[in-house]
Amino acid sequence: MCDFDSSEDISTIENGGCVGTSYTRDGGAEEDVEAAKNNLESHGYHQDLASRWYKD
């Protein structure tokens, strides 16, 4: 089993949406950010008070 690569999800969160994506409807970027957060959390990642993601 391969290790989970968190870099794409963290990049999506930091950039406020997927890089290179042209959102055509309101809320699209926010949905991608929320999905990235949920994906990280499902893989055991947590966010600290300084908004940095880490895994126990």
C-alpha cells in the first residue's frame, strides 16, 4: 500500500482552490477546499492553531 501524498490537498487549501482551475460557478473553489480538508482528515491529518497540517 502506498503512503498517502498530502501535498495536493494542502496546496488546494493554501491556494483557495485547485491550481489551474477556472471556476465557473460560485462556491466551486470553496467546495474543493472543503473536500481537500475532509480528505486529509480521513487520512489521519489534523490542523493546529497556526493552520498547519500534521499527522500524529
